Amino acid sequence: MPPPPVSHTTEMVIATVVGAAVGLLSENYLLGGIVGIVLGIVLSVGKTVYLDRRRRRR
């Protein structure tokens, strides 16, 4: 039986808030968008790798 899918809602919310904050504080909305996208990808990949390793140990 395949493992249940991984939810990335929390990571996307964190990335959106951080990206919006960077964009607003620096007044550079493109930079904020890029930071949000990159942070979302990094957090999602990190969570997927962490959960995959944890599942394999069991």
C-alpha cells in the first residue's frame, strides 16, 4: 500500500508570508516573490525528504 500523500500547506503559508514581508519591507515585489517561491520549494523538498527517511526507518 502506498504511503499517504504529503501535505505542503504549512510550508506554502510560511513561504507566502515571508515572501510578502520581504517584498513589502524592501519595496521590491519581484524579490519578495522570488524569495517566497524559493523558500516554498526548499521547505517542501525538505519535508518530503524528512518524511521519506522517517518512513523507511520503520
